[in-house]
Amino acid sequence: MSPEEIGSLLRVKREELGRTIADAASATKISRRFLLDMEKGEFSKLGEKVYVMGFAKTYAKYLGLCEKSFSEMVRKNHSEMEDFNLQMYKTGR
């Protein structure tokens, strides 16, 4: 699943629950900006991996998603992006 698909899953689930970004931010204590970044699949904007995983797990729980499954999906995707970025850095592309 691509980052954009993961983000879309979050957005769709939030909308199905009838909740706004403001509702989610208030309940999770995650900034609106970071929630929107996650919903766009822009997990790299959240900072270090520990933050990405923490925010993803918290948001998944808030939305009633399986935290473990969702966290694993995000972790796998984030690790692949880190590997890709490292390779691009090494090759200078």
C-alpha cells in the first residue's frame, strides 16, 4: 500500500465517523498540520521514525483501526522510503 493510499484510508475513515480534523486534533493532541500530512500520505513530514510511528498508532486508535496492523503497514512503508532516500543520496540522483 502506498503512502497516499494509507493517507486516504485515514481520511475516509475519519469522514465515515463524521469527525473533523479539529475533532481529531483535540482528541489525539496531534497538530492539525501533522494529521493532514498523514492523510495526504506525507509521513516524512512528521519527523523521525519514532514520531511517525507514534502519531500513526495514536491516530489509528482514535479512528478505531487495528493499531498493530496499521502501525506495521506504516513502518514497512516508512522503512522502504528511508531505504530509497538513502540509495538516492549514495548515488547522487
